[in-house]
Amino acid sequence: MVMCNENAMALKKLYFCIIAVATLVVPSAATAQEIKAVQLYTQDELLKMIAENSHLTRVVEDRCQLVQDIEARAEVLKVPAYQFLWGDMLAWGVCVEAEPERGIDFMSLAAQQGLPEALEQLGRYYAKGILVQEDKTRAVVFLREASALGNLKAQIQLVELFIDGHGSPYDYEDAYRWLYNAVTDDKKVHARIASYLQALEKLMHPKAVRAARRPLES
């Protein structure tokens, strides 16, 4: 009788264990409905997320459901924004196994197609030696291209490099003009820009400074 009770208790425990595992593995109807509702990001949505640096967080918040779609749009359709997203995911192991080298390759493909955010990020990585070997010269190249496309983060970093003695003095006028005509409602960024412009002026001929203060459209 004792043995029967012990067997019954063991079976009961096993039953509840199976139920618990099944609950974890098999989503409820509500969860399945929620999972089904996740839509792939539009180009504008993704670009906005990248600009806000929230793209990786969003992929995780969506429970990594869109990995295959993101990969397809990066590798097959070669959409620059998705190449950048996929590269970032690979570089940092977000929802996939980390493959930094492939990640940088995909960021580079997006940069080659003229995506400012990709150019800026590569420039920043080379400037600081993140994932790649530090290379200020290469950083200037990427940041200059991103700056010409209106990326404010790149413009600020480019001037930082110039102030620190990197890059060519022939580029100072363009860098000054981009930053001088930059628009931001962030008071800290505004003050930082003003400080960098003053520092850059000390490296430039007064005539070059006057020329650099022309509007961008002229």
C-alpha cells in the first residue's frame, strides 16, 4: 500500500512537471495572438529607430521573432537599413550568435550604399578602436562622408578628430561649415558645437572661417 502511494505521488509530481514545461514551451492563445501581430519594420520606422539607437532594443523586445526576415532583407534584398541592423545584431550577438567580423562586413555594405548611420558608426568604431583596430585616418574618411550627408553625430566627431590633430587642414572649412549650420534643440549639444567651432577657428585662417560661415545652400 505504501509503495502504491509512493508511486502515485511520483506520477503526480511527474504530471505537474510535464504540465509546467508544456506551459513554458507552448504559448497560450493570447501569447500566440501577440506573436502573430508583430510586423516587420518599415524603412522609415527602422531608420528612425537607428537614429535613436533603439533598433537593437526593439529587436529584443519583439522576442527575436523577425530575425529571418531581417536577415533576408539584408542578405538577399540588400536594403541598406536592414544591412546595418543585421550587421549590428551580428556584431553584438543580439538574437543571434555573435560574429563581429560578419557584422562589420554588413555595416560596410550599408555604408557603401550611402547610409549615413552606417558611415558614422564605422567612423566612430575606427576612431575608438571598437571591434576593429583603431585607425584615425580611416575614421576621418567615414566621418567625412557621413558629415557631408548631414549626420550631426559624424560632424561633431569629425571636428573632434581635427582638433586633436588628425585629418587634413584642407577639410577644416567644410567641417566648420557643416557644424556652423547644424540645427539642434539640445542645449548641451549646442554648447558643445560652439566650443568646437571656437577650437577649430584657432586652426584656420580668418578668411577661411569667414568663407565657412556661408549657408550650406550657397
